[in-house]
Amino acid sequence: MKHVSYWDRLAASYDDLYKDRWSWLEDEHLAKRVRRLYAEAGEGSVLDIGCGTGLGLEMLPEGANYYGVDVSPRMIAVAKAKHPAYRHHFQASDMVHLKGVPSDSFDLVISLHGPLSYCRDPWRASIEIARVLRPGGRFILTAMNRTALWRLRNGWQYKHVFMSSRGDDSDPSMKAEVFTRSELKKLFDWADPSVSGLSMLGRVCEFWPLWPADRLACLLAPGLAYGHIVTGRKRHEQAST
Ligand SMILES: C[S@@+](CC[C@H](N)C(=O)[O-])C[C@H]1O[C@@H](n2cnc3c(N)ncnc32)[C@H](O)[C@@H]1O
């Protein structure tokens, strides 16, 4: 499948693509929120969807009850090699149909750096997240923003971007879905979601001193950030499908 082979191809060099300062700062920003939700979720079980090489695991305290799934078998192989103690906790699976993952089984679902934008059916993926979360369980995910500042010139009317922006071997014909805040709110309305911005200027001005201004801008104008951070909590009364 083209979609899977795209990520398979990136797996071996994936970590090297994000060794720049901005990526590090973004990861720190996300890690703080992940750890806060982990505490709120009683330090219980965590499912990392679209886990890639295991960044989500690296954000959690040692010994966390963590599982990671990803559609790319090669990403999974790299994650296992990097985290041998968790080698049995990583498995290849598509987020639109989390085969073998029981319902109501996780206290926290994380999905970092846009798997929702890359999967082919975000609606089904949101249903799967709701299904595998325990009632009261938390989630945090990021998705690409349709109204991002950097997309001004490209036109906000398009629902997709093509993946050729980084200096990797991206396939320019690979599509990623971009979302407005209200689309995400609708998608996750089962969780009373809160949607905030992820790094407004980061990809526009790769300039370290702007980081605090960048975060402030995200707070003031999250609608222009390049990504969204969506957090929420599965309602207690919600029945799993
Ligand atoms: C940009 S990477 C992020 C990886 C990791 N979460 C991180 O933050 O480093 C996107 C990941 O989503 C995975 N992915 C894409 N579509 C998916 C799907 N339908 N189901 C599960 N994973 C998917 C890719 O294989 C890739 O590892």
C-alpha cells in the first residue's frame, strides 16, 4: 500500500529529520502536556497511536504502562530496536481499525505529530479512539491546521496539503488532511475537546529567540498556528460502539 510504504521508507531516517531546535522545543511543549494528562489519568495505561519510533514513550516516566501502534511495520521495527524493554509493547496496526485493541482499555490515548492528518479516515479514527478509551480517559493528539499562517499563500480552501516540505525523501503526491478548529471540535465532540495552537511561527521563521513570542501568538491566535493540539476526555456515560 502506497500510504504504508511512504512511512516505511522514512522509518530509518525519521529521527534524524527532527533533530533541529524547533522540533526539540515543540516536543518539549507537547511532552509537558502529555505528562500533565498522564498524571490526570492516574498514571494508568497509555496507547500511543501512530507512535512512529516511540517518541511518546520517551515523554513518559520510566516504567509507564505504554503501548504503541503504527501502520508502518518499519516504524515499529525501529521503535522496538530503540526501546528493547518495550519490544512486546509495539505493534503494527491501522488507527482507523485498531485490530486486537479491546474497548474501554486505556486511560490515556496520545497521537503526536499528526497521525490523524495522515490516516485516510479521520472520522473512523476518532471513533476508534473513543472505543479504546476507558470512560473518563483522556486523550491528546495533534493535527495539521487548515488556516495556518504558512498556508496563506496556498489557499485555505484546500482540505489537503502535499508532503514535500521537509528535506527528506517525501513523496510530493502523498496527501495530508488539514483541519479547522471547528472540524476537530465536531470530530471529537464525544470528548468536549479543547483545541489550541501548536507553534505558530515555528515553520515560518526558524529563529530561536522567537519561541516565547511564538507560544504567546499560539495563545492569542491559535487559528493561525501550523498545527492543532486537541485534548479531551471520554464522557462517563458514553457507551462504546
Ligand atoms: C509524523 S509521524 C509521527 C510519529 C510519532 N508520533 C512522533 O511524534 O514522532 C506520523 C506517524 O503516523 C503513522 N501513521 C500514518 N497513518 C497511520 C494510520 N492510518 N494508522 C496508524 N499510524 C499511522 C506513520 O506511520 C508515522 O509513523
